[in-house]
Amino acid sequence: CRRVRNRLMGVSVPFVHMKALLFEGSSLDNLTQAELIHSFIDIREDLEKMAYASYMAEIVDQMTEEREPLTSLFNLLLGCLLVLSEGHHPDVVVRYFDVNSLSILGYRPQLDHCVKCGKETDLTRISAIAGGMLCTSCGKQEQTSVSLSPGALQMLRRFLVTSVDRLKVLQVS
């Protein structure tokens, strides 16, 4: 479809939501029909938005198996692209995508209690290696943990229970 005179060239650009009919080829699939649903032209015309959208697409590409359907992750990516194209702050959209994609892929961070001792108060540090929040005393022992403000922790928790279409109404300082 990338030939100059091909009628499908308009839908074969990055960040296009479409219904497509593909035939499996020997090395690449062949696109034979496509119906454009959303063009996301505003993302392609804004370098910052395109960088954030590329980041989210790369996460999906690297964290999933080829030809393995994962509808919930696709819907999350599509929803985040829609919110991003509507002008919502890109940092908020990407952090929302990060925490929710981790959850969908089975790497949801533990945000309600310390992953080492189980304490539910004084959660001040987060560690990717430990898998979530650490209290002050356990955080001192974990070299890879980083400080997390109470507001940031609250927002991460809120991200996990908020649907992507409600992301626009969240107030993030």
C-alpha cells in the first residue's frame, strides 16, 4: 500500500485508527481494504504529541506478542490517543497510560501498602524492582527506590480506577 499511486496510501500513515482487511504474505501482510475511523492528524502535526504517541505505541509493541489480541490494551492506547489529540496535557496522558498498561499486562504496582512489611501508612518511596510502594523504613533498605509525594501516590491510585474517557476531568497539579 506504500506505492505512490495506491489508493490505500492515505490510511497507511502512523497513528491512524482504521478497520482493515489484511492478507498474510510471506514476509509482510498485504493491506487490501481499509476504512478510516480516526486520522489523528493533529498528533502527526505536533512534534511533542507525536513523540508521546510514539512512546505509547512502542510500549505496546515491545510488551506484547505479535498477532496476540489484547483488546483491553488496544482500547487503552486508542483512548489515550483520543485524549491526547483533544489537547489534554501529554504528561498526564502518558503517566495514565503507563500505570494502566502495567496493570493490564500483569505488572500492576502495589500502591496500597508496603510491599516488604505490609504497612499501610507512611508510604514514601516506590520501587520498580520491589513492585510498588515502600514505607520509610523499608525504603531506606531498597537502593533502587525513589521518593514519591503523597499527591503523586494519590494520583497513581486515581489513575487505576478512572476510565480513560474521564481522564479529561482529572485535575493534576
